[in-house]
Amino acid sequence: MTAVMRALPFLGLAFVVLSSAAEARPARQHVPGSEHAVLAPLEEAATACFAETVIANPKAMRLARDGRWYEAAGVTGFLCRPEVDRMAVAHDRIYGRGTGERYFKGAYARHLDKQLAARLQPLLEPKTVASAEPPAEKAALGDAATESAAGGADQ
């Protein structure tokens, strides 16, 4: 009985310490793309890395052209591991151990798909280029007119 009485203050202290530690952590995960002093810049760095590596890889660009953004990022994803690790570690520190990896594979992966589409889609669309040269059909008509004018001047 005396052992229980001696342990009671320690149990109370442990309860107070653990409950205050639980209150110090936010209850839910970060929402990708939302403002967060720590995670937003890390998210941006990881997303920029994925976009740059997809652009630089022909296989990833083929997947991107087909709208398979997550697969395109997966082709070159290992190159962005340092950025992803920094983001996951920061998430773990803020929301608890193990949450960073779940966040990366879940919410961030869905966010990455949309972000890559927004960043890279304009690069994949065909562009019209202005040229000083007339279109081929007008050039042929112009050449015929020039030849007939030159032929009429010779007579």
C-alpha cells in the first residue's frame, strides 16, 4: 500500500507532462498548399525539384504529356529525396513521429499531381511561332505571280 502511495505523485506528474505534450501538438495534419511557416517553403522546394527533374527526363516528359503526373514524378523522384526528407522530418517534428511519411504518400502526393499539372502543362502545349516567312501556299502564289510578271516584261 505504501508503495502505491509513493507512486501516486509520480503517476500524477507523468499524466500532467504527457497531457501537456499532447496539447502542444496540433490535432491534424498540414493541408498541402496552405500557409505554414515551416512546411510551406519545404513543400515548395520539393515540388520545384519534382518539376525540374520531370522536365529534364524524356521518359518523365512522355508520362507528363499523357497526364500521368504522379508517375512522371516517380521516374525521377529519387533525385528529390533530400527535399522530401526535409519536409517529412519537419512534419514529424510538428505533428508527431511517422506523420511525415504518411503525409508525403497521401496528401502531398495528391497535391503534387495538381501542382505538376499547373506548372508543366503550359510547357507541353503546342506553341504557335511568328515567322517573317509567308505561309507555303502564299509563297507559291507569290512566286507564280513574280514569274508571270517577269515573263510579261521580257516580251
